[in-house]
Amino acid sequence: MARLYHVPLSPFCRKVRLSLAEKKIEVELVEERYWEQEADFLRRNPAGKVPVLRLDGMLMAESAAICEYIEETRPDPSLMPRKPAERLEVRRLVSWFDDKFHSEVTSKLLYERVNKKITGQGYPDSTNVKNGAKAIKYHIDYMSWLLDHRRWLAGDSMTLADFAAAAHLSCLDYISDVDWNRSAAVKDWYAKIKSRPAFRSILADQVPGFRPPSHYADLDF
Ligand SMILES: N[C@@H](CCC(=O)N[C@@H](CS)C(=O)NCC(=O)O)C(=O)O
């Protein structure tokens, strides 16, 4: 069976979990206290980051590389379109969320409010939190604009771009940092993706010391 070294509130780990679940690949989840940088962990991934996936007799790191490997070896159901231009758009949006959204929003809200406490790095920096809360509005507006033109974020079908976005937003929703009233299009998109069987394990996550709001696991939120 596949094994994923992860932490529950990591958008990168969640993106991999969603890909595995969508393709019905059973996985054992092992929580990794990556901040302790234990020798065994660094042997598995010298970069010292999660996710790390054991699959097909290999240890894999870097969520984008992992998701593309899963896609190439298990193409059904597909999370990548066929045409190069459409694949380009999926990759652009995966980077949008994992680079831009991550640095402007996730690191400013989730890492300040949750990761700092879990890893014993003190209290949230209020300027960062304020900047993250401001930036998420612009990102939701951008998603809303995309969804006014497309059924899913990158085009007509659900792709890795939707999983990247949903992975970040679900972590932020766990700490009540998403204003679902800002855009009906984004709320409808999230309701659609949240109701997929692949999302179940993510909605069941519980992080000690951080209780999610009641709407977090509610499909009719
Ligand atoms: N580019 C990496 C980013 C992974 C990442 O930053 N993971 C965080 C947890 S959300 C981590 O392990 N951070 C530890 C560190 O940066 O030392 C990926 O996509 O897998």
C-alpha cells in the first residue's frame, strides 16, 4: 500500500491526498513532525519538507512532481487535459496557488495562526495576518472571474488546478479564514469539489488544539 508522510493542514499534502483519492489509490497516512528534522525524515527527503510519498517502490518528494507522476502512471480518471495549451493552463494555475497564493495568503494566515503554535515559534504576527486577510479577497475575486468564464478553474473539466486551489482553501476554511459570501461562483465551485468522495478524508481531519468551524465538514455550508 502507498504511504504518505504528511501533516493534515498542509496544502501540498492535501493536493497529493486528493489526487490519490480521486484515482482510488489506497494510502496509509503517517504524520511527520517535519520541524523536528529527524534523521530518518531527512533521509526520505533531504529538503526536509512534506509531502513524501512511498509508491511503486520509490520515495517521492515535491507535490507537483508527485501529482504528475500519479497522473502519468494512473491516467484514469484524468486530472490533466490532453491538449498542450490546456495543460499549460493547468500548470500555470497550480503554480499560481502553490507559489503566489501560498506566499501571499496561506503563509500569512495558516502558518501564522497554526504552524507557529504547533512548531513552538511563538505568536502570530498581526501585520502578516492583516496582509493575508487582505490578499485572500483579491484571490477569491480572481477565482470568481475565472469561474465566470469556465466550469472549472482551468477549463471544462476538473484538473490538478482545482485540487491545488481546494487544498489551500480547505486549510484556510479549517481556521475560518475564507469568506464564502464574497463570491457565489467560488462557493458553488467549492461545494462541488467538497462533495466528491476524494474530499472525505480531508473533511474528517482533526488537528489537536484547533477545532474547525461547524461548516467545515458540512457539504451544504
Ligand atoms: N514545493 C514543496 C513545498 C512543500 C512544503 O513547503 N511543505 C511544508 C509543509 S506545508 C514543509 O514541509 N515545510 C518545512 C520547511 O519548509 O522546512 C511541495 O510542493 O511539495
